[in-house]
Amino acid sequence: MLYSDSLKKYEGKFKPQVAKAIQEIESYFKKGSLNVFEWDKFNIVISAKYEVSLPSRGSVDNFILSEEPILIKISLAKYPDVAPRIMSDRKDFPKNKLPHLYFSPEDKPAILCLVRDNLNQWFATVTISDFLFIGSQWFYKAATGTLLKDNNEFDPIRLEKNYGGKHIYKYDSFHEVVINNQRFIPDTSMALFLSCLYKSEVSKKYTFKSITAIPYLALEKIKELVKETMQKLFSLEGNSDVLPLYSILVWDSEMTIESNYTTNLPSNYFELKSYLSLKGIDINKIILGLESTNLDFGGIIPVIHAVKRPKKIIGYNGDFEFFTFVIIIPEKGIKNLNDDCEVYMTSHSEPFSSELASILSNEKREINTLYIGAGSLGSKMIMHDARIGKSSIGAVDNDNLEQHNLGRHNLFSNSIGKNKAEAIIDEIKSFYELDTTEKLIAYNNLISELNDVIINKYDLLVDTTASQLVLQNLIQKELKSNTLYAKCELVDNGQVGLLYIEGNERNPRMDDLVNYACYLATTNSELENWRRADALREPDTLNIGLGCNSITTVMPDDLISFHASTFSQILASNPREKFDENGLLYLSVSRKKNHLPKISNEYFEVNPFEIYECGNNSGWTVRMFSGLSNRLLNLCSQYGRKETGGVLVGVANYKTKVVHVFDIIEQPIDSNGSPVAFTRGIVGLPKQIDEIKLKTGEVIGYIGEWHTHPMNLETLSGTDLNTIELLKEINKKTPIPTCAIIITQTKILPFIYE
């Protein structure tokens, strides 16, 4: 018997795409004109036959015939956007025995599942002939028992995407309850789950999530919490798209293995009772028993039936398959539940979790990270980490989200007025609500207000602020050993992104790297463009009421996102290990050229700085760029018994009492040196210093003097001290400290005076 025997031939007209598809189908089967039938008012079906090449001894279990009649279903209005479906025309087709079929009621044809991906998307890339060939392969594999590549797994029943609603739950949570026989009450194989229902305007499209099993002893407390929640939601101020819900998980106490695919699933309460009674489950008794505890079920009752399969379920960690049936409760309540009450199935979706996020991203991020700053840049980087599955994130920010932040922040208008750190962490917790989230923590504080115990919980600190206060605080803070400290900033109107990462044992330190970026402008054109423009630019000011912002304020959201994603990827790649414990300065560049973005990147591996304490006990420290000490010692050796010298190029910080030296300028041509004295000349020197200052935006420049003592005098001579006094008066006008470095045959000896 065939389904097509009772169908009426289609007499209407076809749109051109459908007519062409029918011609291609007839061409594929080479049988002349094929019969076209009405399926419903939206679809037609074309009847055809596949010739199946069977094994010599026949098909496995004799499920497949040498000629398989099929129906090819085509949407009259939506083809080719909606792909055709291939269905068996046989009423005796053993669809309860075969995998890779979509669920269909017992009196409807079996629907072949041809691809694991979205069928409509796949069909957009293939021809009708390709589509029909895949169908023929399905029957061949069914005949040879190779529909499943791995016979150690069981293919679950497939529901088409538009079938019923959606039940979100962790498979492992249900599996653990069943496998461990964690019953709500001892004499019944069932468990009660706290769930939540997402409001929907679409009938029979309920989406609900099962959260956790409820122990019997905790039922009264849960009921009270649900009651309080419902009172808030239905108060005048209450407004929520999520409602509390209870769902029931049931299983066969005998754990009977079922190999067949169920095709006769219930559509009303009577059929559900009958279906479950065959499994030894009295669902009516269970529901009435729960109702007697004054449990408020609301408008629906999800009932989840656990079916034990002979093998592990494909895509899951257990051998139980779960079917969710939703019972529609009458308006007058559960006491009016009757046999005619509607029941429908819902499909399953795993909740978004840290584990799922890592799988989807093909990446795992586990390092405990503290973000200082949850603004436009920080919020994006935090979300990048969260969406990849990182579950240990701290966010520090004492600022609230304002209206103007909506232009570039990852939060939305529902967070206006909320603390940025708290709002972003709450947002992350909301989509990881079934995960443990105690390590997702917001700190509504300044970084200076956090004690060291909290900060030392984290292995990676990421400063996303443009704050000098934060920079100075973290520079001077004692961090635990092996802490990775990174700083991100956007400069030159967002065209350049800078990522700094400290080296091992904080050398190079963050202030070394930040100032080194400015010094690199002497040789790097991208950095020079930034520093020159920065020196000329006035800070941009937003309108009154919005507050003053830094000069990095004006830039589009997509540019911030571009840099944020780059920084996020680098920080996830264990950069310190890749650069032999050295520091890193990374440039991410996006400049417009001919109205199109020109994107480039560059990085600099920065060796540890050479650190010297001052010989005059001034409390100052000299941090010298790697290699400069060898250069100075070589110059001392090169000039033999004659003294030589020059000037230091760098910058000083009065807060940290540090002089950073990035380069030296050797003696000008009009200098004079003898075994006991050195007089530095000036020819060409002002021009060299001015060029450095111009390229670095007035940040890097003259910062002191150096000269050699080839006779190994390890202190300042009388002449040196007199020169120091003169320089102190000159340097007060800038102001900079007066720095002099003495180089002997073997030592670097700095002296600094304020």
C-alpha cells in the first residue's frame, strides 16, 4: 500500500522554479512524466522510485526493497528557499527500525534526514540531481546497514526545526538523576525540576528551561520562593519575560532497553497516559499527587520521559534519550485535566554553558583574569572571554553606564544607571545561569581600593582604561610572582591599538613599555604619526552633562571592536611563553586609505631593562633599555685613557622616582676629553634632541648626562659636582631631575638630584 494511492492529482499551475524542478526530477529518474499529487494547499508531491543496489543476500533485516517508492515534497510558494523533502511512499516502511529519519506520526510517511546541517542552506549550494543522488545513497546505506558510521552509538529521534516548542536542559543533569535513581519520593521513579518559561506570542512555541532537580525536603522552600517571585511579577511594577515553572522527569524503574524508534507519540492526555502506562509509569497518579502538595503548575506541565537505548546517544554522554511532552492545562486548573487535553512534543536544546562556548569557539580559556575598566574597550574584551567560555572573570569599575556610553559599550539601555562592572558580570551570569558562576565577580571600586588579597587571586590583570591613576597604582603595587599584567589602549582616534604585556618578574615593567612605545616613534612611522598628532591635539570635550573625556574619546564602535578582538586573541595565546619571558609591545593598525580600511600589525619583543639604584641615596632608580650598559662600557674601553661622554635620551617620572633611558647620544664633535676631565660640546646636539621630541610628541627627550671615568673613579669628581649644580638650576625650568651616569671600566654608576 502506498500513500500516493489516496492522493489527488495536482491540476493547478506551477511557478517557473517549481516547473523546472519537476523537469529536473523527471530527467534524473528517466521515466518520462511523473505523477504530481496534491499534498496540502501549500505543497505538492512527485512520486518516483529509487532502484536500490542490494547486497547479494538482500538488505540488512530486509528493511529495504530493490525498488523503493518515494514522494518528493515541494513547497509551491517557497521553493527553492525551502528545500524539497524525500519521503517514503510505502505505508509499511519500517521507520521505527531505522535511524536518520525525522519523527513523523504513525499514519504519515517517513521523512529522510539527508544532512546533519541545515537542509535549506545545503540545498542552496546543490542541484536537484545532487539532492536526489544523496537520497539514493540514503537507501543504499539503509540496505547495507551503514546509515550510522559508528555502530557504537545510537541515533536519536529527529524533530524538524519547526516542530513544537523548545525545551532547554543539560542532558547530563537529567542523565545523572536517572542513572543514580534520584527520586523525588521513594516509591515512584520520577523527579521534579524547577524550570522557567519564556513568554512567547506564538501558540505551541513555548520555550522553557529546566534548571535543577528539587529534593522533596526543599519543596516548601522552593514553593515559597516561586510564590514571592510570582507576586513581584504580577505586581503593578512587575515586568518579566520569564515565569517560574515545574517540570516532571519520569523513567522506567526496570530500565528496560528500547531499540525501536517510536512513531506513535501521543497528541492528547489520554494517549500520553496510555503511552507511559506501557512503560510502567502512571503519569496521572504522579500529577495528582504533586497537585495535592499545592504545587502551582501554571498553564502547562512539561513531562520528560527517559528511554534507555542499547548504545550511547550520538552527541551525548549517556544511553538515555529524553522525550518532552507538554500538557496544556485547562484554564480552570489541573482539576479539570481530562483525556482530551492537548499534548505536544518539544525539541531539545542544550543550554549555553561554559563547556558549550568552548566547543563552539574551538578554544579554551582558563586563566583567572581581572579586567580593570569595564568601559567601551573593556566590556568588549570581557565579553569575548565570556563568550568563549571563560568562567573566572573579575571586572573592576566604579563608574555607572550613562546615555552616551550606548554608542560604544557592550551593554544596552536596560543597564543605564547601573555600575558598569556589575551590569556586565550580571549579563554574563544570565547566559551561564546553569553553570557555577561564583568566579564571575564585579568590583564597584577604584583599583586602589582593592586589597592585595583580592588582586592576587588573579593570574592575569588587564588594564583597559586610559587612566594614569590606574597605571601608577599598578606600577607601584606588589604583585604575586608570575602574574601577567597587560595594558590596552587606543590612540590616534582609534586608528592604532597598543597592547603592552610585562615580562617575567615584571621586567620590562609597564611604565618601561608605555614610554618605550613613545620612544619607538623615532623609528616607527605609525607611532610617529600618533605622537605628532597627539602633541597638536586638544582634548575632545563632550557636551555639558556628559563630562570630559580623554583624547581617545572620538572613535566608532566597530574600530574599538576590531582592536578588542585582536587584543583578546593575543592575551589568550600565552604570549609570555612565546616570547621567552620577555615583554611585548603589539601594534594593531586600521587606517583609512581611499575610503577603505588599511589593516596592519606589528610587534616588538622587549628584553628586560637594566636597573640601577642611584649612588647618592636620592631614592631614584634608573631603568635602562637593554644593551645600553654594554654600549657605554664599550665606549669607555674604546676611548682608552681619555674620558668621553654625551647625553641621555629618555623620560623621568616623579611619582615613581624613575628615570627611563632609551638611548644615548655620543659626544658632539666639539667635545674635549682627557684622562681627568670631559667637556661636552653642543654642535648638532639641540637639533638631534628637538627631532626626538618632535617625533615622540614631546614625551621623550634630553634626560641627563653621561661620561666615562677610565681611571675607575666610582664617584663624581669635584668638577662633576660643580656641573651638577649648574644643571640643577637649568633643569628646574623644565622641570626634570638632574641625572648623571658615570661609566668606569666595569661599572654603571648613576647619580640623580632633584
